[in-house]
Amino acid sequence: MSKKKTVKKKKYSPGQQKQNRARQNNEFRRKLQHIAMASDALDAFNLIPESELKIIITLRYSPLRVVSEPELKIPPKMISIVRNSILGYLKRTEFSVFPDGVKIFLDDYFTAGVTLEAYLEKLKDDEYENAAEIKRGFASYMECVYKMKKPMMMVLDFVNNLLWQSNRIDSLLFWFKYDMIFNDDTYPPLMCACLYFNIQKPEIEHINLDGKNRPVYRVGWPISMRRGLDWSTIRPKDLKIEGTFSEIPLKVYIQSHALRRLCERIDCVETPILHHFLFQSIGNLQSNVLENGRILVEYLIFDVKVGYLVLDLVEGIALIRTFLFLTNNGTPEGERLHKSTGLEIIEKKYLSIDKLSTFTLTDLKDDEELKELFTSTGCGCLFELADKDLEIKPEMRLAAEIAKYLGLR
């Protein structure tokens, strides 16, 4: 049996350690100079006394950290993947303090840039000779960074895109909390921006539906770095249901069947984005109670209604049973389309008008006669999500077939 090899950390002599520190200090000095040049404040930077520069370099901020929330046991490999993704973005992404100015890497900003800002904030005009002139020289830089908040916003946008591309209500939800670390137990003290990685496995319940025990998933979503995960709730009063307990918020759950239908019918949008808009649609609740007592909650993508979530109140929870596309029978728009055209469920499926891609990725969106037909029944909003720059492939040409089937041509 082969023995597992152990990797020994390389040891440095005191002389080598001193050389490494000197090299790191010189590299940090160059980063400070580069930021000063990008801020049109190099003359002001050159006025900083050498003794002050040594203090700035010694007490510098460390690079942004990505770590697990202390209370959570997150697999190290998962942390490593997320960390490498974010830190890689910082190392390869540049921004300009001023329009068309010299560019700075985000990684340098969160070390040298933040260090310089912290120093200038505490620097008093009479601290030493030229201190006031140094502050005036960096005034435009400080004002621009505070006003735009651009560097941190770029990181937050990147992190939010990670959330959009990865979170699923039925699989795994993750988010970050942002904070600053100040640890003065060591010298030099540890100071850096930090992203704390959090994960939440789906909350699953089993309830009896139609005589069968079925799993349902609780609906929630991370909404901000400060608040973290937020769980959806609905009060019966919000559904125009009055009674003794109408003010009590009910947890919201969804069947896996409903999630499958959502992905099948909104077939040109990634699943995590669909789950995000599911959470948003419940938060911005717009409901309809039909004559048969069926509760429909409008489902919107980018503020465009594309269908309905069918909701029931069962066993003390608000349960999403299924998803109906806007053209489906059982929705107000779908029933109007049925009355106008006589199309039955199987015919809608045959013509593929029960899927969003037909309205956004085929030539149907370019046929004015058919667009008018769908618009007159309340389904015209589906065309608002069409990507006009997307080339229509031959297999995506359906307008002529639909028009022929309806007897329009």
C-alpha cells in the first residue's frame, strides 16, 4: 500500500523572511503610487514623508477575504471554488477613478486604495508639514470614490450574478454577508474587507395531497448582504380571505410539480432566475380569486406577466400547486384565447403556444396579424420579452404554421 505523501511547508531563514517583507513592501508602495497617478494626485503623494509612508505600508489592509460563516460547516472544496471565483474576478477586473483615466485593478483597490483612503480620512491638516496640501491633492479621488461607490458595487454585482446563476429553492440557497475585519491582537493588526459565505439547504415538508404524501419546498431567497435569507409569507387577508386568522402570515411552499411546470413553460430562462422571480412575485403579491374559488397569483419576469401560480391554503400553509402559462386554459387570458380561437389544451401544446420561447425566439413575434390576435386576448405582453437581436433559426419558424392552423391563411 502506497503511503500518502505529506507536503512540507517551505521554511525561510530570518534573512529570507526580511527580504520577502521588503519585496512585499516595495510592491505595495508601487500600488500606492499607481493609485495616486490614476487619481491625478502623484504630486500630492510625493509630499508624504517617508516616515508616514512606512506607517501606511506597515498598517496596510489585507486583500479581501472569502470565508465560511463561522457557525456553518461548509465543505472546504465548495468554499475554495467560490473564493477562487471571486478573487479571480478582483485580480482580472479594472476600473477608472475618473472617466477615461488610468485603470486600477479591483484587487489593488481593496488593499492599497482602501489603505490610502483610511489614512487620508484620519489625516489632520496640521498633522505635519504639507499635510493640508496632500489632502487637497487627493480631494477629487476621495469625493469620487465616496460618491460613486463603484469598486464595491462592481464586486456586489458580480456576487449577485453568482447568486442568480446558482440558487435554487429545491436544491441549495447561498448568499454572502459583507463586513470589515479589525483584529488588533497581532502586529501589524489584521484589517480587511470580508465576505462571509452562507448556505441553506431546502426546507422540505411532506403533506397529504390527493391521497398521496408529497414533498413540498419552502419558498425563500437571499435578498441582501445585511439581511441574508428571507422566507416568503402570505396572509389570507392578502388573498381577500377574511376570518379570525386572516392576519396571520402563512409560510409559502411549492410542489416539485410546480417547479417542473415553471421550467417547462418558461423554457428560455435559466432555472435559478425563474426561482428568483418566483420569490419576487410572491413578495409583490397580485392575486385573483376566480369564481370557482381557485387562487391565481401573477408570476412576473422583469415586470412582465407570463403566467400564474395556482395557490391553495392547506394544512396551515400557502401551497403553490402548479404553474400556468399565460395562454393555458384556466387563466383569464387563456380562456379568452380559447373563446377567440377555439383552441383546446392539446392544440395549444401542439402549436407550442404554451411556452415562452415561442413568443420570444421564433418568428411569431414578427407576425403583426398573430401579434394582434394574442394582444386582443391579453397575451400580448409575452412579446415584450422577445430578444430582437436573436437570429431566428429555421426550426424556430412557427408563425406560418400557427396562422394556417387557425385558418388565417
